[in-house]
Amino acid sequence: MKLGYYTTGAALSILFLFPLLWGGYESFRGQPGSGQESGFGFGNYTRMADYGEGIATYLINTAAVSAMTVVGTLLVSALGGYAFARFRFPGKEALFLATLAILMVPYATILIPLYVVLGHLGLQNSLVGLSLVMIMFQLPFAIFMMRNSFEAVPRELEEAALVDGCTTFSALRRILLRAVRPGLITVGLFAFLASWNDFFAPLILLSDGDKFTLPVAVVAMRERSFGAIDYGALEAGVMVMALPCVILFLVLQRHYVRGFTAGALRG
Amino acid sequence: MSLGGGVSTAQARLERRPARLSLARRESLKGLGYSAPTAVIVGVFFLLPLVLVVWMSMNRWRILGSPTFNFPDNYTKIPDNQLFLDSVTFTLKYTAITTVLLSGIALALALSVQNQRPGVGLFRTAYFLPGAVGFAAASLLFYGFYSQTGPLDSILMDLGIADEPINWLGTPNAALFSTIGMVIWRFAGFNMLILLTGLQAIPTEVYEAARSDGASRWQTFRYITLPLLRSTIALMLVISITGSLLAFDQFFILTRGGPDGTTVSMVMVIFREGFTRFDLGSAAALSVLLLVVLVVLNVIQLRVLGRER
């Protein structure tokens, strides 16, 4: 019984890990005509790194978009979550509902007019514009999560500070932010995974090769390879995209799962 | 006039307590201030585009050149768009098959790892790990995985299951089911996590009571776990159905709509209208249609959800 359970579990685990392990193996394996002619080595990675504007450009673009999205989402949702948890103000319910409604609207429906809106704002083909859009897509989850995090903090904690003459902002900065840190980590992790990996928004909003993020660049690399596709270089690109996320997930797994628990409360 | 009297006493009360009033006003000003960044982002990048997409759908709106009002042309030409009609059929078929398989597998996985025992955390991590890989990256990974250089053919031939290499993306059905296989690999752990939150909310006393009443494993599952898990399952179905109806990455990257345009999803047609044919008005009309369908679907699903509780 016990043996059967562990055998099945181990077999399933291998099944789920196998494609990733294969991709890693394939990215190092040599193939005639590829960057790695024979044996094993980093040849596929150097071949992939030379593509287009060079992998460094795409890595920097992707990191910049992810950093702006994470910082922006944390900033907006920490302030907004504080407002929704602690203050009464006109339009509060309407704004909260409008933020959650983002979840209901298809990605494509909102990106087509956003292409026009960003053009009017002078943010077409811009990493800043793309990040602002990513922040918007993160807000339903982030605001919901941060509002709940602030609500879970006892009011006494900040009231003591307010009585001592702190402004609400310094109470937020000095005391509350520390109390809601787990929520912030969860929100930041979700924002990173989404912005690092997103394909559709950069595909629509970025037009120049030197602005591309990794997913768009690697897909473009495959499209432009005439004749035989260089699978070694392709899998090398996949590994560069996947590895940071896999490592981050393994380190912050606990915080990731909390995001699910919070989301499920709504359902 | 009781109404007038009420107002005047309220006014008198307010005048007697000016400190209260200014406190309340200060609170609402602070609330407005802290929520201002949210309001700006939601307003400029969500509500404004939402209004604009409806307006765009009523215009001849090319990527270059100024738009001209042509309502209802963008809508009336939808029934003539054979590519879109085919994509609706295909997307519905994909959604149905994916949702059934994905939910079943996720439920089995969740049940198998719901109890704490040594090593179960490792299983959970392994099942979920594909979910940490981006969807575009996963699609590219499987583009290689299903290719001639991929490992599947030699494994199947070594095991004697297949006699010759299989063209995993070569026929319409092969492409569809290969894609579904990739989607299950990527999302089974994700759905498992959703179900686990629901499973762990069921008090252990309920299970103990069932066991002391002599309920079999199947009876416990059928009459206790399943009913108590209903709202979590409904949530998972909503997410899975919505996600599948909006499929893009998997067909754009993995099958590239092929073979012969048999795996083109609705969102791919919208993308093509807008950014290959540069007809944003037509893309907007299709988007509005998709939005309406999804909102109606969500309302129905939420209604059903509400009734069951």
C-alpha cells in the first residue's frame, strides 16, 4: 500500500519533471550544424546569445520590465490596499469593483485599445508603457491581497503610533509595511512571474527588435530560422527564460501557495 | 415635514461637532490620496480602453490613417468571416476537452497529496513546478519536445508501443491533443493547488465521523469530499473555461495554427485582424463580442455558484 503510493508518486513526479530535464539536456547536447557541433557544452547558448540584438539586450529589457512591474505593483497596491482596509472615502466600493472587473475582461479586448491609448500617451513601443499595462493586469490580485493583509493587522498597532503624533503615512511606512511583508512578497512574486513570462502584451505593444523581451525574442528567433530549426539554441533560450522562475519558485514556494489560499477565500 | 426636520437636526448636530466633521473629511481625503494611484492606473489603462474598444468597433479604424464612423459594418461582417467562425468551433472543442481532462487529473493529483505524510511535499512541488515556467516558454519547450529531435518517438519505439516515428503536430487531431498534453503538463499542478485549498478547508472531524460510521473510501469521497469541495471545483472550472476560451500562446507558438489552419483559436483571429491585416476596428468588434460572451458566461457561472451555496 505504502510502496504503491510512493512508486506512483515518484513516477508521476518524473513525468512532470521530464520535459524540463529533457530541455536542459538538449540545450547542452551537441548536434552537427548547431552551435555545439558534438559532445556537450555551452555552444547552443553562445549561438543563441548572438541572435538578433544579442541576448544581453533581451535580458536587460525583460529584467527592466519585470523590475518596473514588481516595484510599481508593490507601490500602488500597498497604498491602495491601505486605503481600502483603513479609510472611508467616496467611490471606494466603485473603485474596488472596477479593479476586480479587470479579471473579467479578456486580455485581447483590453490590449487592442491599449495599443491606441499608449500611442496617444507617447508610450508606444516603450518598456515603461508595457510595465504600466502589466501593473494594471496585476492589480486585481494585488489590491485584493494587500487589502486583506492590512485588514488582518490589529488597529491597535498603528493607533499607538498615531496617538504619538505620527502621520498615517509614517505609521504605514514604519509599522504597517513590516506587518504586511508576507503579503508584499506574495504580490511581488506573482508580479515577477507574470511580467517575466508574458508573451501577448509585449507582442502587441512592442514593435522594434531592440525593445523585445525574452519570450518575444526567442519566438522571433525560431520564426526567422530558415530551413532546419536549431532546436539546441531554442531549448537554450527556453532554459534562460525558465530557470530564474523555477529557482525563485523553489525559494519562495511558501509565499506562492499563500496567494492561492487568499484567492480561494473569494471563491 | 419630517424629512426637512431630519435634515435640520442633522445639520444642527454637525454644526455642534465641527471637529468630527473635519475628521471625517480628513479621513476621506486621505483615503482618496492613498487610492489615487490605483484610480489612475485603473482609469487610464482599464476603463478608458474599455470605452475606447467599443468606439473603435464602430469605426473603420486602420493602424494608419484617421478613423471614420461605419457602425455597424464591423459587426455585420462577422458572420462572413469564415476564419473566425471556424475558430469558434475549434476553441469550444478545445475548451471542452481541456477542461474535462485537466479537472479530472488535477482532482486526482490533489486527492493524492492532500494528507500530510513524509515526502508528500516533494510530490506537490514536482507536480506544480511546470507551473513556474512561463506559458510561452512551455510552448517553445514542447515545440522541441514534440519535434523529430524530441525524446518521445525513441521512448515509444523502445517500449514497443509505436513502430515508427509519430508526427506529433502533423495532423489536426495530433496537434490538438499534443497541445492539450502540454497544457495539462503546465496547468495540472496549478489547478491542484486551487483544489488543495478547498480540501484543506474541510475539517478533519468530518472525515473522522464518516470513518466511525463505517463509510468506505468511495462513500467518503462521493458524499463528503465532493459536496464540500463544490465551490472550489466551480472556481477551478471558471478559471479553466475562461483561460481555454482565450487560448493564444499555445496555438500561436506550439502549433502555429497548423496544420493547414486547423488549430486557430478565437484570440488568434483577433490578433490577425488587428496586427496582420491592420484592421483594428474589426479586431475591436470581435473583442467586444468575446467580452460580452465572457461576461454573460461569468454571470451565469456565478449565479449557479451562488445557488449551490
